[in-house]
Amino acid sequence: DEINGIEIIRRLLATKALNRMSGTLIAVPVVNVYGFVSQSRYLPDRRDLNRSFPGSGQGSMAARLADTLMREIVLKCTHGIDLHTAAEGRANLPQIRVDLEENPEMLELAKAFGPPILLDSATRSGTLRDAAGHLPVLLYEAGEALRFDEVAIRAGLQGILRVMRHLHMLPASKTVERSNKTWIANNSVWV
């Protein structure tokens, strides 16, 4: 039910700048196909995939899917950006979540994304970000479930392109980007 990421990836893959890309980009628009088809964040076994990492080759459907994603995709990457939205009925302001206490080197990468808010938060057990270990993974949260949010989509796309430029996967932008202030928070609440 977290569909903003699908549109972010669709627009990213249509970006002409990728014609000048160095390195390899792996884009996975949908991991939980079952949830996508049924418009739910849960798999048929009623488990949330992002509470099932690192997974295992045996066990629940969620555990097997998490294990496959880890083996086939995550372990072959040098960096990652995990795209999420809030739960149904809630909305997240565009933000990047990183654990600066455990990974202080992530501050530079997170700022390269250029989010309005950087939430310094510990990783949660069972999530992709936690299972990725020391692989630098930015968690982008924006918008709400089952809705396309144009602000969240544009911010996500531009943020990914900025990170790719920061990693020298793309040449520097020809236009001068205005500097956005990133506010760093160490907690959040639902309003």
C-alpha cells in the first residue's frame, strides 16, 4: 500500500540523466506484490515484510521473501534507499531516517538527499535498514498509504538524483540547486 515509491522509481527510470550514469542502478518498484495487488502492506500470511528481515529460506512467506530480497539484491549493493510511506490514515512529511549514533558517516549521505527533515532514529529490529547492517541505507518516508502525493514523489525523485550525483553515479547538475535547510530531529510524534 506504499505506492509513492513506485511512482518515484518510474520517474527515475524515465530520467534522461541516467543515460550518463556510471555504475549500476538496481530499481525494485514493488517487493510485496501480494500486498500491492490487495492494497495492503501485509502478505497473505498477515505479516509485514518490513518486520521480517533478514528472513530465512524456510518459514513464513514474509521470511522467504525477505531472504530472497537480501540475497538477490541487498547483498549485491554498495548503497540503498528504501522508499516508504506512513500507514493508511496517516501522512509523513518528506524525511530521511538514519541512525546517526550507530552510523555517523550517514549524515553526509542523508544531507546529500536534501530532505527537509532528517530523523535520527535507531533502526527497528526486523526492518530492511536493520538487516542491511553496515550497508549505507537511507530510509525515505513521505506521504500516506494508497495515495500518490506529488510533493513526496518529487522530493523523493530529486533526492535520489542528488544522492546519485554525490556518489558520482551521475555528473554534477548543470543548474545551481538552491540550498535547502535540513532540520535534524531525534524524535517524532503523530499529530
